Amino acid sequence: MPADCSRPVSRRSFLRLASATAAAIPIVTEAHLAWAYTAGAQSSSSGVRLARRFHGGMQAIPPDAVLINANENPLGPYKIACEACTNIAPRGGRYDFEQTMALGKTIMQQEGLSEDSIAIYAGSSEPLHYTVLTFTGPSRSYVTADPGYEAGMRAADMAGARTIKVPLTRETHAHDIKAMIGAGGDAGVFYICNPNNPTGTTTPKDDIVWALKNKPKGSILLIDEAYIHFSDQPSCMDMVKAGEDVIVLRTFSKLYGMAGLRCGFAAGRPDLLTKLQTYGMNAMPITAAAAANASLQHPEMIPERKKINADIREQTFAWLDKQGYAYTRSQSNCFMLDTRRDANQVIAAMQEKKVYIGRVWPAWPTHVRI
């Protein structure tokens, strides 16, 4: 186990906790793992109103709760990232753009990109929203997989764009690329999250290459690689290098364990990234930039954490297989579990036991993200 800032987690302790909690919840039956989710706020106090505004209605979570509800990494930042935060914190009175510049230089060198092909943000949500706002509108639709990550749909609503939701393929739960291109004749953005959130499933790169060749002229492929490091999926950064109509998103929130620190970047042709700046650029938190840069200096972190995640994931899937439950065959840090009933009821029942799991997507009402 790596020397991280968080409390160590083992496969054995994870599954022992999951099995014990499952046995205690009659509505889920003894065959389920311990899953739960935070329901909406229940009162109208100022604190709850604040939670609704900034946290999607999430209630305060008990300190002894089991949290497998959000796409976070319980290992937290790597030890060297924590040290970088500590060392830079006394300089927090300055914007210190040099930290962001240093991070950009490291990304540029590791990805083989030019300096003006990278834009660093506090996470990857900002460039996701900005891309949709920039390239969609009343006459240019937004095309996404269903179920898929919802943030782009909200941005499309703000842009006055039509959202086209295309079901995942039946067998592999990949993006149905040909159906997406076929449905988006007027599209401004085709959003491809690979691996997909919430299913954790992947889409072959050959399909994405086909989309690039067959998409409408002037449209953009927005390729979200937030979970790429958990999988064996090849990156699409080579499309950026080739100057194609793509914007690739990366974040340090997932495998790098920096969800709370907020750091990510967009990679794309310089003229595309310049258009995103219409919606603003902001100074990066110097702690996030320093931690991300320090993490990138240790490439062994990726295979190490990838293996930890994969081992627990496969052991969990083996347990589910023995119980006869259906789930999406994920290559990421999350998957969708078929609860065999209204998944919201399971979420509420698990929350009563202080076990918090993910949310439900309307397209799959009996499934919940784990």
C-alpha cells in the first residue's frame, strides 16, 4: 500500500465491511453489497439552502458513514502531493502563477503537446461547461450517451441547445458512436466520456476515430478522459497533436485523489481553447497546482493505484457474480448495479444504515452507481 495521506484501505477490509452492512439491511437482502446515497435536503434552514445551492441538495454526512457515493479516491493525494501543499501554503497570499506555469510545462513535456494546446483549470468541470457553452446553441445541439455524465446537459440548457441522448450499446454499454453521429446532424458538440460515468465502461478508440471522420463539419468531439488512468483504454491526446476538432479533458480528481484540491486541464487546438476563454480564466489554487505537478513527477503512481483499484473492483465483481447480480463491466472506479427494484428505495434504505451510494439515472431506474 502506498504511503498516502489517507487511512489505508485493503480489499479484505472493504469487502468485509460491505458484506456486514449488506446483511444488516432487509430491504436490500443479504445478497447486496453495502450501497447508499444522500437524499435531498429535508428542511428549509439557511444551512440546508446553502447545501442545495453548492452541493446538489446533499445533507451533512455522519462522520462514521461508509462513503461510496461519489467518484472520489479514498486514498487521497499521494504523499508527495501532500508535502507539496504543505510547502507552498505559506505563499498563499500570492497568486503565484509560476506554479501553474510549471504544471503546464510538465503536462506539455509528458503529453508531447505545445504550450498553447493546454489550458489549466480548477478541475475539468469548467472546460467541460465552457466547451458546451461555446460550441452549442439554439441551432447546434449537444449529443451525449445515456446514461452519461449530466454536467454537459445542464450547460446545453443554459446555451439554449437541444440535448440528444443516445442509449449505450446493449451488450457492452459503450457509446453507440454511429447512432450518436447519425442523430446529431446539427450538433455542435459530441460528448464522449471514456471510460463512461456512471457505467465505467469503455468505447473502442477506433469508434472515436470513426466519429472524427464522419461528424458534421464544424462540430467538436469533447472527449472526457477523467477516468482514463483506471483503464487500459488508449488516450485520444494524439488527436490533439494532429490538430483535429477535439478537446480532451483530464482531471487530478480521480486516480490522483485530488477531488477536493481541484485541478484539471483541457487539451485542444489553440484556436479552440482560445474560444473557451470567452467565459473567463481564473488563477489556480497554488496548492492544487503544486500537488498536481508533484504527482506527475512520479509515474509509478498510475500503475500502483490502477492495480489497487482493479484488484478491489474484480474481487467485488466476483462477489456479485456469486450472488447472481447484474452490473456493468467497468474498467473504472465506478459501475452500475441492478438493484432489481426502484433504486431510489435502495438508496434511502442504505442511507438509514449510514451507507452512502450513488444516484439513479432516469434511463436505468433500477440501477444505481457504486
